[in-house]
Amino acid sequence: MDAWWRHPLLWMVIGGPAAVVVASFVTFWLAWRSPDALVSEDYYREGVEINKTLAAKKLMPALAGRNHAATPADDVPLPGRKAAP
């Protein structure tokens, strides 16, 4: 009969949990070494500004169509673009 440490299946069974323990220590070390950045004081205002920007981009085709129906395309520039000289 062989000694217990000579069975490869045993090392595979022990190796899985051992690798998880080592990985958890590495994860803890990384979390301890580089803490997360703080949330800014005016996070709500920044979110509202982002939403306004996204809403303007969504409405751009509708605004361009409305402006084109009212006046010729060359007279009214699209929102966010400069008029042609």
C-alpha cells in the first residue's frame, strides 16, 4: 500500500481549496493596497448633467426634422453644430 501523499487524486482534491485560500489572500491584499476613490460631493448634479446630454443626443433627429420642415436645411444648423459661413 502506498503512502497517502503519493496519490495524485488526493493532491487534486486538496489543491482546489488551497488555491482558493491563496486567491482570497491575494484579493484581500489588492483591496487593502488600493482603496476605492471617494464619491464626489455633487454626484447628483453630475448625474443630472449626464442625463441632459444624453437626452439632447436622443432628440437630435427629431429637432433636425422639425427644423427642416419649417425652413430650408441650409438656413438652420443642427443642434450642437456650427452654422456654415
